[in-house]
Amino acid sequence: MKVEYRIGLILFIGLIVSVILRTYAGIVIAALGIPFYLAYIAREQNILAKSRLFDKDLFLMMGLTVLVILAFEYFADPRIGLIAMAVVIPLAIYGVDRLKAGNKS
């Protein structure tokens, strides 16, 4: 099974647990499971020794997550915002990459 499918499976399990239990437990499963899995995979490749632990992307995503939770707290369930963010952000990045790839050819 490819790495992307395993990460998607961890995210899907976390979302299902979050919706069924109506708690943040599923979000915690996904938020901790995905980095732990990636760290386990990267251990073999020795990527972690070369990478920076804290970079601007990490703080950007943490800030965006807090912003989404606070915004959805006022008018809906914050889990809905986190689920939407988990779907919309990768699709937006995929779309931007496709546009960049289309402009190069």
C-alpha cells in the first residue's frame, strides 16, 4: 500500500471516529497518527536528521487550524470546519500544482 493511501486511511479513520463519537478524539487520532506514521517511514530514509523541525509552513497550518476552529465555534460545529479544511486544502494545493504543470508545457 502506498504512503498516500495509508495517510488517507489514518485521516479517514480519524474523521469517522470524530463524527461517530461527537468528540475531538478522531481529530487527535489523525493529528497524531499522520506525523507518527511519517516519522516512522522517514526513519528509514534518515530525512528527519536533515529537516528543520519548525518551519513557517508548520506555524501557518497551526494558525489556520486555530482560526478555523474559532470561526466555526460561533456558527457551527468546529469539527465541520476541520473536516472541510482537511478536504479543501489538499484539493486547492492539487489544483495549483496542476495549473503550474499546465503552464510549463
